Amino acid sequence: MPVKIILLVLCCTLLSQGRAENNSSKHSIIEKQIEKQKALEEKYAKEQRFYQGDEYDFKSKEVDPDILKDIKPLEPDYEHTNDWGVADSE
């Protein structure tokens, strides 16, 4: 639906700019712009399908909460530092 509206507005604006002239160069410009707009709309539709994620099944990648009970939490090592030269300057 948005493709038709955009194409209609694009055609109307281009045709209203040169009502009296109807040569082949103007027609080819309009055709190029329509093709460009169609390509943008197809790209947008493809991206929206991806971001909505309706076609993807993530059930096989879910983690069982019972497995997580056996994992011990990591305790932070507060005496470790990644800064080079901190102890060297003293």
C-alpha cells in the first residue's frame, strides 16, 4: 500500500512540473525514479520482515532453567587489574 501512495505522489509531482512537455527524456527520468523508489520499498519490506521476526523459530535455542541451577556463580577478583604500570610507578 505505501508503495502505491509513494509512486502516485512521485508521478503527480513530476508530471505537474512539466504539463506542456511530454518528451521521451522526461518519461525516462520518471521511469528511473519509479524503479529507484520500488527498490527502496522492497528493501524496506525485507528489513521489516527481519526485524519483526515472525518467520523465525527460536524455540530450539532456548535454555532450560534447570540446567542453570548447576552452574556456580563466578566470584570477582577485586585484586586483579588490567592497568599496566600501576604497581611499577611506586
